[in-house]
Amino acid sequence: KIRMRAYLQSQGSEVWEICEDPTYVILPQRVTLVEKERHEANCKALNALISALARPEFEHVSDCRIARELWNQLQNFHEGNIQVESRLFETH
């Protein structure tokens, strides 16, 4: 998590910030410079996140078009795996 956040920040602060922005939506038309920059940041973040995924992770999030949604699904996916692993460890 920390390494991916650092990598996204290295691609530009707006690339990481779009992953944290719950208000971002993909607009059918991007007219203003800000709208275009936010859309580009979302595309860069999605590309970086998807490029780092293994096949099972990709299949879990492949329908995401907004970086924040993908980031949240990945966090939930991995936190769930950690919880399962912890429970399995406790039962042995």
C-alpha cells in the first residue's frame, strides 16, 4: 500500500489525489482545463494500478473506471485476505 501510494505520488501529486477524491466522476465531456487534468490524472492512476496487478486481482477490479473505486476495492480485497490469513493462523 505504501509503495503504491509513493509510486502514484511520484507520477504527480494529482495522480495520487484522484485516488483519494470521493467526489471525482467521469464526465461525458471535459470542457475546462481542470476537468481535463483530473481526467488525465484518473487515467494515469488507473494505468499504474492495473499495471501492478496479478491476474486474480485484475479480475476482481477490471470493471472499475475510477481510480478511487479501484483503490478501494484493492484495499478491501487485500484486507480481507489478511483477515482470512490471520484467522487461519489462529486456528492452527
